[in-house]
Amino acid sequence: MQPLTEQEKQFAEKNHGLVYSFLHRYKYNADDFYDIVIFGFLKAVQVYHRKEDVKRKYDFAFISWQYMRSEIGNHFRMESALKRKMETATIGLDERYIGTEYDLEDGFIRRESFLEYIQELDKEQRKIISLRMRGYSNKEIYNELGIKSSTYYKNWNRVKYGLNKEGKRLAKHVFN
């Protein structure tokens, strides 16, 4: 988001009550959700002032509520992504991995190999793996890291290629 112009700042101050109207209408606690919806409101101010066709077609209150609603939706999607967990299973030391050809000792060797590989990656690639393992989608990851989608996919493909070199089963088990 770009900084507001003086005209946009004055307009935002004049129409700031729409933020509280929105929060009240949808029964969102202002203490919890003000910081979320205000960004939608400020984006709406910019769009309304910078796109003449929008200004001609729509009332500002409508535009601002749409942007605030979008910010709330994005917030809940991100919150949901953070709650996702990778499924875990507990196994005994004498058990074999279900549906695989290697025993527990091989699993520990592969785990150590995986951890060594992770240490060789750059910081951004390690963050990508961490977010993937927590259940984030591709789009959520590159938005969270503030990188272009092309940069994300280039890094992700390098990570997957390296994992496949280390062991195809591990890559499929952890990331698919």
C-alpha cells in the first residue's frame, strides 16, 4: 500500500466513522478487529481517489465496506492456515512404517539426511519449508514472505529437487 496523499488523508479522517459502523454492524469487537479492517478502509480510500471509474459508479461507503469485508476474510483465512497442523503418528521402536519398505532405523537415517539438507538451504527456503509444514498454501506463503510468486516457485522447486535427490519417499511423505 502506498502512502496516502493529503487529500486522501483528509477524506479518510472525514469518513473514519465508517470503520466503526462496519465493526458495529457485523458485531466485531473494535479492540480485536480495528487494526485489521482499517487497512481495508485505507485501501478503499486510495482506490476511490485514484480510480475515477470507481468513484463515478459507487458510493464510498459501499467501496469501503467491501474492502473491510475482504480484510476480515483474509484475516480469518490466515488464522485458519496457522491452525493447520501436519498429521503425526506415534510408532513403537520395533514397528515398521506402514506401507513402506524400510524400517525405523532407515527412517532415522532419512530424517538426519533431511535435517542436514535443510541446514544447507538459504534462510528464505527454510522459511518456505517451515510454512509448508504448518499447512500454508503457496499463495499464503509468498504473501507472508512478501516475495513475488515467481520467486517463491523458483525457491520451492529448488527445495523439492534437492529433497528428491535426498530421498523421494521423504519428500512425498512430508510435503504431499
